[in-house]
Amino acid sequence: MRNRIKILLVSGSFPPIKCGVGDYTYIVASELSAMPELEIGVLTSAGTNDCHGIQVYKNAGSWRWRDLNHILAAVRQFSPDIIHIQYPTAGYGRHKMPVFLPCILRNSGFSIVQTWHEVIRGARCLRYLPAAICQDAITVIEPDYEFQTPNWFWKLATRRYLKRIPIGSNIPAAELTASERELLRRKLSGGQERLLSYFGFAAPPKAVELLFSIADPKRDHLLLVCELNPEDSYHSTLLEIAQSLQWRGKVTITGYQGHQRAAELLAAADAAIFPFRDGATRRNASIMAAAMQGTFVVTTSTTRSGYIPGEHASFVAPGDIEGIRAALEAHSGERAATPSLLAGDWKLIAADHLRLYQEILRKKPTC
């Protein structure tokens, strides 16, 4: 084995492609590359950014079978000790080749790690079956992942090595002084008493429409840090409500924002609300982004309830509008005295990766 362990991270998405897993891969690659024990490479899609100090191999195709030779050539060029594949990403699309890639690479003698960023259930179990059976280790984010996955699939996928590694905020902490933050809050709130924010993709499971029932147009200004496309039926409904007589002039829709600007907007808010229909999970990076700013967070959960001081966050049952309102009355405008435990720590996350890689190589037979 070389003095430095060579790790090739594989992700269909990478900045500037808008994908949480792509952002995750970029941050993990950056943190791992700072470790003297590791040499990091990234295999990703064309049209993505370079990562300072990291070898980035850009697949010129679209993750179809016809692109396989190009991918294998990049793998051979980097010659990794371990290949770490991220699932799913927007860049893979619905192409089948990425889920067969672990079998092809493992058959060529490479050690394979996979991170599953979403729970795999239903028909997706059959889709991801080739990947599940061809790996040396799987990492998951959810602490109760096994209870959300069919038992047969879970046992098959975890028969070798399983490790739970959390994620952190994809958005950095805003570099604002208290006076700068207050000035921005006043500017955004338009004279309203409270500035209430939402951040992330707008989709029916996020229940963004509930914000208009939770907030009070007589005292609140809604700050939606997201993109709304009028050609999307759900987005069109949100835009219609925002432009109604009751809410006109009291809603700001920012469109897509870069990481630093998104951080500043979240930092300026009195509270960030995430009324997810099925409850928040440990992989909701948008919630972590708000927590990273010290902003009070209120969200829904099926397993947690009440205010958690160390996280500066309140949890209520999905659909509990009155519970969210009560949490806002109690804590809106308060800022975390210490870093929120919700935000995650990327250095600890990188250290977990390093320990996993070392364990896999210790167990790998030598010849």
C-alpha cells in the first residue's frame, strides 16, 4: 500500500450543478484532501468546476453505457486504493450504468465504498440491487435507516460493512457583524415585525404552502430563498398566493443564490421554518444551513418534539400549524449562543471517512 491512500470520489453532480449531493461531495473532497494520509480525486460530469488541490476527472458523456470506457480510463489513470460512489445524484439521471459500475469496478480489483444519501425502498430496491451486492462498505446518513428499508434488502446490502456518517451544512456561516445582520434584516423585512425564511427546493413534500398559513401578513414578511418556476404547477400555486392581495408586498422570492449570499439571507431572518409534510430527517442540509447561521429553526418531526437548546431548534408534528406558531412566539428573533449541533462538523465527518478507509484496507487481503 502507498504511503498515502488514494481515494476516488464518484458523483454524477458537482458544483456548479445544483445538487445537494454534489455540494456534499465537493466539501468532503476538500476536507479529505487536507489530510496528509490521503490523496483525493473526483470523477464527475462534464461542465463542473475544478476543486483546488484535487484531481478532477470530468466524464464527457452522460453516464450511459457508451461512456463506460471513458470512465474506466479515468479510474485507471488515477489508480485509486478505494473508489467511493455517491447515490443518488442529479447528474446520473435515470441511467442504469451507474448502479452497475460498482460490480464492474470491484471485479477489476478495486475496493468499493458507497454512500446512500436517500432511503432506498419499494421498486428502487430492485434498481439499486446491483450496487448493493457489489461493495466493501456502505455509509448511510439516517440513524434509523434500517427501519425504513425492506429487511431483505437491508441484510443483503449490509452483509459486509456498514457505517453511519452524518452530513453537515453545505452553506458556510455568514460573515456578518451584528449591525450588518440587523441592517439586512430591516431591509428585507420591509417594515414588518418579523422576517421568516424558508430555504431549499420547493416541492410538495416540503409543504412550502403552509408558510402562508403559519405566518401572519399583518406582522410577518416571508423570505423564500428558493427558485419558483411559473411553469411548474406547484410553484405556480405558491406564486399565486404570494401575489394575492393578502400577501402582496410581504413576500420576497430570491431565486437561486450562491452559498455566501444564501448564508447572509438566512442569518438575517428571525426564524427559518421547514414545515415538511413527512417530518425532517438528518439529511436535510437546508435545515443545517439555517442552523449554521445561529438562526432559530422550527421544523416538523415524527420522532422529536419540543425545543432543543443545544440545537436552537423546535420540533413539532407534521401539519401542526399551531405548534409552529407557538414555537415562533417563544423563540423567534433569538440567536444561538453557541454553534448549533444541527449544523454538523465537516472535520469530524472527514475523520469518520478516514477511519472507514483505513479499516477497509486493513481487512483487504494482500497478495
